[in-house]
Amino acid sequence: MTTENPIALRTAEAEVQGHSAALRKELGLFDLVMAQVLLVIVLDFFGTAAKAGSAHVAFWLVAFVLFFIPLAMVVAHLNRLMPLEGGLYEWARLAFGDQVGFLVAWNLWLFVMLYVAVIGLVTTTFVAYALGPAAAWMASSMGLILTVSFALILGMMFLTALGLRVGKWLSNAGSIATLITLAVLIATPLLNRWRGTLAEYHPLRLVMPPLTVFSLSVFAKMMFGALSGFEYVAIFAGECRNPARNLTRSVLITAPFIALIYIFATSSILAFISPETVDVVGPIPQALRLGSRALGFSGFIVPLAIGLLFVNYPTSFSVYFSASARLPMVAGWDHLLPEWFTRLHARYKTPVNSILVLGAVTLAGSVVALIGVGPQEAYELLLTWAFTFYAIAYLALFAIPFLSPKERGLRPGLWLRIAAVSGFLMTLLYVVLSIFPIIDVESSWKYSLKITIVVLGANGLGCAIYRTGARRQLG
């Protein structure tokens, strides 16, 4: 359904809310705050930020002003206007029409499918750090990586089918584990400095970064990859209590806290590791092993911290997976996908068919990405593909405040429109620079070609799927 005026907009919203009435209202403010912590603090991008070296503080500050604060403002605005199950997908559909909405949902779905596919690679890397040098082989064993991937993805499918009544407790546990681990990481250089095992430590030192393609690529990746995510929880709006109020409050409560964590945690990693030697897959366990070894208790602290990180990855990926499984369901409500995707489990009220499809495609993605490349390059490819798809959806998010038709009543005041333009331009910068690798790869041009072909090809496929469905409806 394409909305052409405020009355049609309200009618479309009422239809979505009517379908949402069948869903369980499981999420309160505390659950939403914990979910924001889990989704916005992305452990994968601490290694990317460390590649910036001593310039990371300047990069973070610029990213906060030009992207993070605008994101929080835009998401809070849209949450208040349209607290709907489906989140950004519904916002884009109601602002720009069915085709744009479908492509936004398609890119969000691809983002999660590819992002979750790295879970086996990350898990085996962390186990290798926990067990020490003798277990280093685990991080490069393709057979082991695939086995772990399959086991964890099947587990996520099962948990998603059980619904948010169970999932929210796992999410809360993952958030608490993440905060404890990052607190240990941030404290480690301070303890080393106090014990005299670290010569100097200046976590807030401002250094001007060099203006090179590499440094801009690092900036764009750490900015978008680390600071995106505030809108994702809004996909569960139909399963929240008082979503218009609580979703907005969850953004405002967590934003300042998350900004400080990123700066101090990156500084802690760089206190022990040079930008050239940072392991982009497992920078936190790498830094903890080096930092705690100097204190004489690495045998205790590293396995404990890595154990807590194990809680983070399955739980954060489960939230992404669970949210993504809702997108085909909501698109089915809007008649953009077959009704088959809208079928709910009789007891748990979860979209079981959508979960099965997402799980099968994610399993396939975890296999395909490892073909012909090493673990570090596979990880970087998956991460870049995933977050480039995510960024394409973000272009629509930031476009709503200043490009949506005036008659739809979605445009805010001038300052918020300026913030949206800033977020749009920063996201576009990320999309353009995403093809440049920040690690050593076998062939830079092949790496860039892989990124470009997959992103363009996948969106071409999305357009074809939408047009096929539209023709079927007309017929």
C-alpha cells in the first residue's frame, strides 16, 4: 500500500498496529536499554578503531558530532511518530512508498544474515586466545569454524522461535557481560600504570589524523560500524510496552554512556597493541592477554573475560537474528511478501517460517564467505558486506526528515533536518569507502570488486523480487 497523505498514513499505521495486537508485549524500558547497549556497542569495531592509532580520539569525537548525535535525534523523532512493529522498514515504507520500504527491509535482512555468519569465526578466535598459543590453530581451521557456526546458528533459530519472553533475559545477560568485560578492559591499563608496568597512558590525547584514503576508510568503518544500531530495537515496537515513550528513552539514556565506552576501550587496546599488529577479529582478548600478563594474573583474568565475551556474541547476534526474522513477517502483513511468512507459532507467537528461511540462508552464507580466503579476510569481507547493506538502509533513515513528501507530515524542524543531512552524508561516505580494505589482503582490487559485485547484485535481486511480487498482485 502506498501512502499519499496523512489520512492514508494513519490508516496504514492502524493496519500494522492491528496485526501487532496478536504479539506478546514482553519488552519494558530496562529490557530496551539493555538491548541498546548490546546492539550499539559492537565489539567487532574496536579493532577497526585501533587501526586509527593515536588519532582515534579525534575520529571518535568527529563521529559523535556528525553521525551519532544526529542518529539519536532522528531515531527518537521517528520512534515518537511511528512506534510500529518493523521499525525502519515501516518508517521508510510510510515515508517513500512500498518499493523503498521493501528494499530497506531487504538490506536490513541481508545485513543480519551476513553479520551473524561471522559467529563461528569470532568464537573460534576467542577460544584460541583463551587457551593460549597451543590453540592458535583453531582460529584458522575451516572445518572447526564451520562446525561452530552451524551449532550456534541452529541455537539462535531455536531461541528466536521461543520468543522474547526467553530472549529478553538472554539479551539482558549479554549486556551485563559486555559491560563487565569492557570495565575490565578499561581498568587494565590503569592498573598497569599504577603498578609501574606501563610507562605512560594518555587515553584522551588528541592527535590530528593524516588525511589519506586509508585513514578515511578507517574513520568511516569505525563511525558507522560502531555507532549504528539505535533504530534496530524499534523493529520490536509491536512487542514493547508503551513503545513511543520507552524506545525514545532507551536511546537518550544510553547514548552518552556508549560514547565514553568507545573512547576509553579503544585507548585501552592501544595501550598494549600497535595499530599494525592489532587482531581485528579479537582485539579485546588480545589486549587483555597482554595487559594482564604484565600484572601477573593472565591465567585468571583472560579466560574469565573471554568467557563473558562468549555471552556477548551469541546474545547480541540472537537479538539481531530475532529482529530480522520479524521483517518478512511485517512485509507479509503489507502484502509485499507471501502470507506464508506471517504465520505465527501457536504458543510463542513467533514467525516460525521466517525464522527457518533466515536460518537456512545464514548457514549458507557462513560457508560461502570462507571459500578461497583466509580467516582475517573472510571476517573483513563479511563485516564489510553486512554493514554496507546496513548503510544503504540508513540512507533511507536519514532521508526521511528532509526528503519525505511534505504532505505525509514526517518532516521535523530545521535543526533536526540539518542533523539528518549530516548523518546522511556520513553514511554515504561509509558506503563509498567500504570497498577499501584496512587489513592486508591477497589482492586489493579483487577485494574491492567482491564488495561492489555483491552489494550491487544483491540489491538488483531485491528489486527483481519486489517487481515479481508486484506483478503477481496485479495479476
